[in-house]
Amino acid sequence: MQRKAQEFAKREITREKAARYEVEEEFPWDIYRKAAENGLIGVRFNLEYGGQGYGVIEHCLIVEELCRRDSTIGSALMLAEVQAIPLMKHGSMSQRKKYLPRIASGRSVAAIAITEPNHGSDILKLSTTATKVGDGWIINGVKTLITNGDIADFVMVLCQTDPNVEPSYRGQTMFIVERGVEGFNAVSIKGKMGIRATSIAELSFENVHVPSDALVGDVNKGFYVVMDFFDESRVVIAAQAVGIAQGALDRAVAYAKSRYQFGQRVADFQAVQHQLADVAIQVEAARLLTYKAAWAIDAGKPNPALASMAKAYAAKVAVEAASTALKVFGGYGCIAKYEVERYYRDARVTDIYEGTREIQKNMIAKTLLYGRRKELPTY
């Protein structure tokens, strides 16, 4: 799977394409469909839904290679699929049969709407509500910074369904909302700092009616669906960060070996060698931590704290690796055609979404101090 992803990335993800999608801020549909044809999309889905039936380890290997080749397009392809995790794990059989094959075939992308303008990382509180009416529900509210929100055929939306329960997260439910339904509107958000080939949008719901079979999971269990999603998605984001870090290191090493200053290669300066060595150590450590977190899920022992460790550390390493690459390139590193400035901007995003580094530290600390949710493994 790793070799397959490497060969595909080398063949299909060119510097010219990456630069074009970066500037145009458009989702790379042509590359996405080709990736699906090559079995690189829907790898976690069961065969009956058009997937490959593989585990998180294989998914991480593919994501890492795609993002290593190009941080922008690789991230777009990865985020198009990872958003389907709640549906894959908690959707009804009819929902999975209806939506998952669309994603696996490259005809559609997934979107999950959690973040709100006034709450950000605080998903314990929601302003978006869903009220029971007859044979369905009425949704009202706004979600923002939603990946693929303006290009997905359907969006999974987390809503407050019981406003009176305490704590409030025990009254949250997730629903599928189809594109084109009356009252649902998506507005693209442009001018992003990084991962510009990935689409994000603000979504508004004004008296949007959804049927009862639009529920993903059970009523008032949506928060737990989201937490289960984060336990896996954060590991995949860690793989994205590892790929970006490795890609930045690759470029820094190649440039240092070809660039001459003061009569010798940049690579021959010990100060540069030590910087590259530090990054190489960090990348390998982040990779192994990510693989361990993925292995835990595949072994049936998902560990939220381990997933948070992988995500927090890999994102930190991606930023440091891209920053080091910029320094090695010197002034040229700030020019778009040399790619590393894009890697730096894309790396910064991995440190923010799916929970900031501080949010990950909160999860780790709570597990260490109170043993909440899952105990850390013994070593």
C-alpha cells in the first residue's frame, strides 16, 4: 500500500498541479477520482461499500505518502475521506450503502459539521439545535470552518437535541443533511493561510427538516460519536503531519546538497547538519508514535490519550521541520516555487484543527491524572 501510494503520488501529483490548486483554492477533483480508481480512497470501508477493508495503519501509510509528496493536495485527498469515519462506524446499514460507495468511487466527499462561530473548540456547548416534529427533526443554527462543507453531497451535523440535560453534551445528536434541502446554505471561505486545495465553508440551517432515519447513531449520543471520530481522525491527522514533516526534510536535504556557499555545499556546514539531524530524529519519533496509536485502534484497543499524543507531537514536528527547511533554503525558501513556504503554512494548520495542541494536552493530562475514558498502556 505504501509503494502504491508513492507511485501514484509521483505520477499524479506534480509541482505544477500543486501550485495551480494552491492559487485557485479549488479541490483537486481530477486527482481525487484517480486516487479512488487506484484504491487509495475508502481504504477503511468494508468491501461491500466499495472500500478496501484495511485498518488505520494502512490508511496512515497512504496519507503520509500523499502528504510527503505534496502537503496541499495530499491534505485535500486525506480530508475528503477521513470525514466519513462517523458514518462508517455509526451509520445505519442503509446510510452506509447509500453514501460510502460514493466516496470510495471518488464521486463524493464527506463533511462533518461540529465547530460553531461562538464556541470553537468547546463542543460541550452547541447553539445549533434540532427539535423533534412529527416524523422528523427541524435543525436551526450555524456551523463554521467546515471541511468540504460547500462541495459535499451530504453533511453530518452535530446538534443540541435536549436543551435541559446537564451536562449539555448528553443531549447532542448527529444528523445527515443532504445538499439542496430547503433552508440549508453553504458559503465558501477563501483566503486561507494553508491547505488551500481543501475546501472549507460556513453552513447555515434555517428550519431544515430531516427525517428520523437521518440520525447517525442514537438520539442524544452524538457527542460520543464525535469523540469516537476524534480518536481515529487525530491519528490520521498525525500521519498527515508526519508526511508534511518528511516532505519538508526531503526538500531541505536535497537543497543543502546542491547549494554552494563560501566555496562549499550548504550540507557541509556542521550547523546545518545538526539542524537536519534534529529534524530527522523528531520525524522518526513522530512516525513511530503515530503508528502505535494506529495499531492500538486496529488491535481493538483505541486509546484517546495516545491519539492526542500522536496528533500533538506530529503537528509540532511538522511545524519545526518546515521551519528548518525554510532556514536551509534561506531567502529562496520564502518564494512559492520552492514549495517549502507552502509546507510551512500547511504544517501550521495541522497544529490547530481536530483540536489544538492545548486541547490534546488537556486530554493527555486528564488521562494521566484521573484515568478518564481510557487508561494509558503500560510499557
